[in-house]
Amino acid sequence: MACVDGSQSSPAVCDYAAWASLRLNASLTFLHVLDHSRYPVESNLSGNIGLGSREHLLAELAELDEKRGKLMREQGRHMLEAAVERARTAGVAAATGRQRHGDLVETLAELQGEIRLLVIGREGEEGDSVGGHVGSHLESVVRTLHKPTLVTAGVFRQPRSVMLAFDNGPSTRKGIDMMAASPLFQGLPIHLLMVGADTQEASESVNAAKQMLENSGHQVQACIRTGNVEKVLLGYQEEHDIDMIVMGAYGHSRVRQFFVGSTTTKILTQSRRPLLLLR
């Protein structure tokens, strides 16, 4: 499932969603949610009493709100049609669009039983005006959904390599299993990077993960580096021109302090490549 809106990130969302759909051999649903706080279904003015001659103005405002909502729904439908057509042009036969009215996070929580992978842009409609800032809904979406979430950044670039930020925690151990089994990463070289002290325990855990990925047919490059987590991850990504980072979204280690600390926020805001967050 891929979330599209009027932001500049929507084309990349469409393209990464199409890429994932083809790799996974999965159907693709584009979702557009009209926020009920910005575009109410109808205006209720029954609480406005004692306004006398101004009541006709309130009625006109209600009519304008209704027209505005109708126009936004129509614009959303055109947006979905364009997204579906873009995906079909990319080769996705089973692409559809769905429009909902309500809260984005609540809608996704309601639909998550249908979701295998969620694709969403780093910036929403408001986020575009402030450059690299993370969209206002993104943190809530990742906190709420218990599904892998691919956060897009920049323009689409066919993934040719991927890096797993490995800390031997539950999320990244599960990530190793997923990467070994998933067709999403089939044939792609994998960089396994742990940030921390190069102890015997760390080395053993990295080597075990490397072996598991190699047994599934991947070419793997494993590395342990010390230093500031986000600087090491982003520096390694740039050094090796890696197209996608995979990391756990929550946990108590430094790598997986999501939004509680600044690590993942900085990676999201500074990286120009997509980030796949695991729960």
C-alpha cells in the first residue's frame, strides 16, 4: 500500500511502490486520505446561536466548505488515477486506488491487515515547504503500524544495493530473516553494518548474520565501526553509494532509538535515499 497526496514526494512514492510490487509479486493499492480536520464532510453550524442577520453568511460559508471538500475529493481521485496509470506503465498489472475520508494514521491502522509493505513519503503536503523536515504524520504512522514501512526520499532510483544497520536486537535479527527470505532484496548485494565496539560478541553476531544471508544467495559485506551512529551510517552509505538503508524502528539500543532520540530523525532528514523501517 502506498500513500499519495499533493506533495512533491508522491512521484517517488509511486515509483518505489511499483518497484516493490513487482519484486514481491504483490498487488498495489494507492491510498489517498482526506483529513477530516481540513476537509470536513459537512459543516455543522447548529452551535452558532444569536447571530441574527449573519446566519446567511454562515450558510454561505458552509456551502463553500462543501464545495471545497468536493473539489478536493475530485482532485484526490485524479491523483489516484495518475498514480495507478504510472504504476501500470511501470509494469504493475494489479494496481488500484482507494480514497478515504478521515485521519491518515487511524485509516492505516484500520487497514494494516491488508498491508504487507507500506510506502510513504518523508514529507507530506506541509513538509515540502520546509525542505528536509519529516512530514507531520510520519512519526505517528511508524509508531502505530506493525508493518515494514518504506520511507521515500528524493527521486526514484532503482535500488542496486542495500545496507542493514545491524545491532543484534530483535528487530534487526528479524530483519536478517526477512532479507534472507524476501524477494524484495533478491540478487542485491547487502552491506551489514554494526556501529559500536568491535568485541568478540559483536563480531560473532555479525558473522552469524552474514552467514545466514550468504546461505540465502546474497553477496554480503560485513563491517563493525565505532563512532556516532548517524554519522557512521550516513558516511558508510555515501562511501559505498548504497541505495537503501534497512533498520529497526524501535528499541533501546542507540541505533534503534526512533524519534525518542535523534538518530533516525537525522538519517531521515539527511539521507537522500529511502529508509526501510522494521517493527
